[in-house]
Amino acid sequence: MVGVNVDGVVFGTRRMAEVMPPGGSIVATASLAGLVPMPQDPIYTLTKHAAIGYVRAVAPSLAGRGIRINVVCPGFADTPIVSAELREWIAEQGLPLMSAEHVAEAVLAVARSEETGQAWVVQAGREPVRYEFRGVPGPR
């Protein structure tokens, strides 16, 4: 899971930065589990937090080369990765499953955005919204 969810983002971004012309846009995929804990799968949560942190940290250096990078953080999407057990838990929580098409539309919207270094929340029935990180309080 670390190889796919973390290494895939890091090495994919590095390669795109080598070949992408200025004005390009990279969109990585994380999850809402990268913004809030998902106790059912702490390793998945770890990898998605890592992807978000990497995108936020690498954005300034890519911006200097004219490349934007953002990350989408979708909720649960109706794909084969959602096991029957997880599907049951999602239904018990009253959470909607998004279509894969909804997530793809959000990725396109984020790719077209002029923003960089942002995490975008993607939920069923809503447009992507930029997540507001509050930051660390300064010294007293």
C-alpha cells in the first residue's frame, strides 16, 4: 500500500516534473482519509496523509518551474476497491457512494484551477472544495 499510495505519487510527480512543460498541472489522488483518521485502516490513512503532505510540500518548487500540483481527497466511490464489508459499513453510516465519473470530473476541475499546493475535498453531490488547513499556532 505504501508503494502504490506514496511512492506512486512521489515518483509519478518527479517524472512528470521532468517532462511537463511550464503551464502544466498535476493532480494526485488521496482520500478524505488523508484529512481525517479512518480507524478501520490506519495504514491507508497514513499513506493518504503522506500524499497530501508531499503535494503541499513540493508545490512551491514546482511553481517555480511553472507547474501546478494539487491533490483530490474523495470520499467513498463506488468502485471494486469497496469490499462488501466496507460497503455495509458505509451504508450503516448513511454515507453516499460517489460515482467514479464524479471523481473524474472533480480531477478535471482541479487540473484546470490556477491553484497549487491545495487539497480538494470531493463528496457526492458537491463541487470540489479547497480544504482549509488552519496551520500551526505561532509562538506566544
